[in-house]
Amino acid sequence: MARVRRMRTQEPTYWKSDFRVTEQELDFLTGVILERGQPASLDTLVTALMFQLIQTEKERAARQVSDGEVYRPADTYETGQTLYFTDRDMATATVVSTRPGVNPRYDAFTVVRVAFQDGTEAEFASGLDIEHPLNRPLDELVGASEEDLADEEILATYAPYVAPVVEQALHQDHGWIHFDGVWFLNELLPEFHVGHLNLAEAAIYEAGVPLPVSEMLARLDLGLAGSQQAQLFSLNHALANDERFINVGTRTAQNWFLRALMPAAAVARPAVHAEPFRPEGHEYVGLTMLDVIEALGDELDSLPGASINEGRDIAFQVSFPHLYAGTMPAGRRLLALFTYEQGQRLPITLVDGRNGKSFSAWLVPDEGYVAGLGDWYKQVGMVVGGLVTVTNSDQPNTLKLSVTVPRSSSSGWVRQASVDDNALVLQMQLGRIGVRHDAATLIDVADPAAIAGLMARTLESDRSLYALVKAVFAELAKLSPQGVASCQALYSAVNMYHRSGAVPVFAILTRSACFDPVGSGDWAYDGSLEGTEYETPDDMRERPLSRRNDLARDQVVHYAATGEASDGA
Amino acid sequence: MALRWQRPTLDTRFHIDLSWWVEQGRDIRVYLADLLCDECAGTLTQLSADQMIDSVNPQTGEVHQVDPLWDSLISCCSHKPEYLSDDIPIVDGVFRILVANGNRALSVRELHERLGKRSPEVILRTLTAGEVYLGLRPYRA
């Protein structure tokens, strides 16, 4: 049999939509912190508050049962008596008058007129011992029922609804302060002044490695008041609000370092890497392009199911954005070598394979790169198109970088990039390259800052990738007697306008009718087919609109489609 | 502004127009008394003609003073099987359903659900055939 009145805290609507944080709730939460004497997570506060609300309602119901003032038609009442009405969410009313009831179907009964606290009046039957849902034992009317959820079940079910409401209320209350999901009272915060923070800065300088606040406190011995937890919270909070410091750890396990000691790309994504064109997966590309994509090793192309050479060393060709920012790609295979959490910046060691010298760098998993290679790139004379091999080391968080110095040191014709009239200009010039490289992607850059400036302006102009591919094709084709350009060179040059993975560039070549593959990775352009795209994998392979006799047909596949049959086979 | 006449549909709500009974010079209470079950018919003889009684809400215990005739029909007689027997004509059935509902208007579809026989279209056609039976008319709020 259904119970007449469910506890408010048993009702989904109470937690999902009616629950509000009032001064009363805030006072309780303040008490939780005061009692603990240390910060508390939002989960802890929500749990404590929900249990408190459940318990309070139970106690109130128990009091009403013991008082015997819950309205039941079978009971009799006197003028002046206060009653609780279970069907009106335990509204209280006072009996103001009584009179005999008239209904020949019942034995003699009384009608009581009651006045509710909101001023309304109503009449109720009393002394009427008939079968009626309210004529039940008091504990059934106001107490627990078998249908009720246990306290823990209420918490598990409704805490996700309550937590955001509590969090918002704490945010809006000036008495509360938070740091990475942990809340504390402003009043209890041990004060860290600038002198303390200067000492913290010195401690990190001295250690030369990121420090957790617990270690900083131990080193500094500041003699502050408050519990250890309060001091840790306070120091974390103070460091987070000082621009000098950066948390390179996780949200829950902070590890503090100095921005001044980190390469810029480890702190924030550089402009040359901004808003990249990324593959979404399932783009159509030529089958032979898969090897090229793998050889380029661009982290933007590193999608699940994309890698075809899992067992080999990790290799990449240096693109302009990486060279300029002193970064290197950290795709899925490289990231799999490390243990990290979201948002973390992991200090790692890189070892120069030529001489065994090691240097510090930062793995930034969220950005997909390793930062801190600027000096090393300069030392080895790195160029756009330079080949680097990465191998794992026996040492923890350590990678070995290998480049090869060519035996021949003679100079040769090299593509060189410059900027003229806000456009990339490519010319062949005599030059000497000091590292092994891929001739297809090799582009020497005399003035890197000018190219970086071009990239910044391109970012503002919002030019499409297709427009950029066309622009660099024109530049590259003029350097070729056949008027063609390789897909690798197009990728390399596009990355001097805007950061892009290879796949988005290759996908444009594959589906655009104005571009035709002519073998060896080279592509030709036919302006009369401008704007026409092939829709099916068969057309992308056969290219029925092409007027070229030297067309090279390449099977077309979906990129990063593991286990999927090739579409153009 | 005069209300515009609209052709009744299956969603048109009907009620018992008490003014129709007055216009026809007929006493609806006499008709209603015939619908009482034996038990209630006996009980009501103990009351004077215009006496009100205290109706007790079956869920809340709240008391309202009501006409004992209507109250008996709503709270007792209409719950008995013979109140809406299978052989009852459509018009009488609709009338009894509306009495049991406290004369709160119901659509033809709702009437059909409660009557449990014939189609809604037949019920609509019967109620709108021309002559008004038992004051059953479309309800205008």
C-alpha cells in the first residue's frame, strides 16, 4: 500500500529541482569546515550537507510522531490544538472551532475548522473511524517505508544534482575560497604574504625541479598558524594566484615550478601552433600517402588506428612550427611511453644521441608536443624537413634523440622560404644543410621571425586550408620544370602559413579534381577543374575529369579506419 | 460579443446543462433520485429536502458541505456495477457518467473511454442529432 506522505528527502524532485542553498545550509557547511579545521572537497561538503538534511527531516518526523499531533480523521481534537497535515507537506494549522458532522452514511463524527499558517482555513473530519488512507499508524504516515531509499542510495543518486548547486552557492559567498575543487573559509586562511612567496620562489630555484607545497613548507618553516592541511591549501592558493608560479602537476597533486625556468611553449601553446587544421578521421587519402604521413610523424595526424609502424622507433620530420617553437611532436605512440594526467606538464630528459649529453624538456600531453628543444635544434643546425629519430631510454622519463650528419658537406640547391607582400615566397638558392633531411620537405628559412609573422597574419585572416594549398602549390610548381609539387612539400610549405597536419592537406589533394597525382608523390594542377570535387573513392582513384596522360592511379582509403575494408579497392 | 457556433467534434466537451432542465420545467433531482442505490435511497429519506451534508474527501479527510443527492451518487452509487450496466442506452450512460464526474465536462473521447462501448463517432452523432436529451449539451466555459 502506498504511503500517504513521503519524506521530502525521498523525493527526486526535491534534490533535482527544489533544492536550494540558503543561509542555513551555508552555516552548516561553515560548521563542517570549522569542525575539521582543514579544507574540504566539494564531495565532502555535499555528502555532509545531504546527510544532515536527511537526518534533520527524520528527526522532525520522529518528533511529530511522538507529539501525537499528526492529523488523522479517526482522532479527535480540541480547539487551540496544533496539527500537522501529512498530505500538505507537514503544514501546521490550529484548530479554531468544532461542530458536529452531518452525513447519514457515517456514525457520529466531528468537523474541525483549522487555520493554516498562511491564513487559509479549511474543515476536516475528526472522530471518524472509517477506512481511510490517513487512518493509519502514525509511523506509517510520517516515518520510513520499505520503498524508501537508504541514505547512501540517496547520496549516490542525487549528489550529482546537488553538487553544482552547492558549488555555485559557495562561489557566490565571499566567505568561501577554493583551489582546484577544495573549499575553505577565507577567515581561516593562513596568510601568505609576498615575502613567503619570494621564499617559495627561491626554494624552487634552489631545487631546480618542481616542488609540491608540502616540501616547500618543510623547507621554508614559515611558522604559520593553522593546521597542516590549511597551510597546504593556503600556499597552493597563493601560488596559483601569483604569475611567477605554474602548477605542472595535476589538479589533485600539485607540483609547482617557475614560469621563468620553463620554455614558453611548455607554459602556453605558441602562436605558430595555434588553431591547427586537424584530421577528424575517415578522410579519403591515397594508399601510398599513408607511408608519407607516417614518415612525417606530425602529432596532429596521430589518431587511433592511424599508425602502421607500431614496432619501430618514433621518427618525425621537423616542420616550421616545431622548429620555431622549439617543440617536437608527441603523438599517441610517444605519449604511451609516459604516465601522466590531463593538464599535467611532465618534466622529462632528452639525450642527444650524438654525444650523450642530456637536457631538460617538458612533455605537454594536452598540446601534443614536447617543449624545450630550441637550443638543441640550434646546436644541430636543424632545418624544416630535418629527420629526427626518438628512442625510449632505460632511464625514467628519458628519450634519446638521434639526427644524422651527412657525410658530404658540399653545398647544393635548397628551397628557401621568405615573405614578400604578405605571401610565402619560395626560391632555389645554394646552401648547405647540416643534418640528414627529406629533400621533399626541406625548406630553409633565413628569417624565421618573418615566417612566424606571416603565420600570425594568416591566423587573423581566417584563410581556408584549400586556399593555402593552392597558394603554396603555385610557389612550389614554379620551382619544378614539370610544374608539379610533391605532397610532402605542400604539407611543409602550408605549415609556414598555418599549422596543419598532413592528412587535411592530402585529403584536399585527393578529393579536388583540379589536383592530379602524377607519380612519386608529385601532384599537378589543372585550373579548369577548379571547384570540382570527386565524391566517391572510385572517382578519386580514377579521376575521370583528368586530362593528363601521366595520371598515377592510387587506391583511396579512409584515414585512421582500423580494420575497415579499403573503399577504392 | 456573441459566441460563434462551432460544429462539435470528438474533442468537444459535454456537460449536463442544468438550465435546460429549468427551461423544460423538469426537476433534475427527481431524475437523480431514481439513480440512487437502495442503500443510499434509504439513507436519504432521513434528511430533509434541502439539508446539506458533510462530504469527507477520501484522500485528505477535508470536509465540504454538499447536496446529499449528488454526494451519494458520486461517492457511493456510481461505484456500483448496476449504475452503468451494459444494456443502458448511450444517452443515459453519458448522463450517468457526467453525474458521477460531478458534472465536470468531458470530451466525447473521454465519455467513450468511460462508457466502454460503441464508437466515439456514434456517441458524438447521438449527442448532436438535433434534439437535446437530458440537458446534454456542449460545454462553453
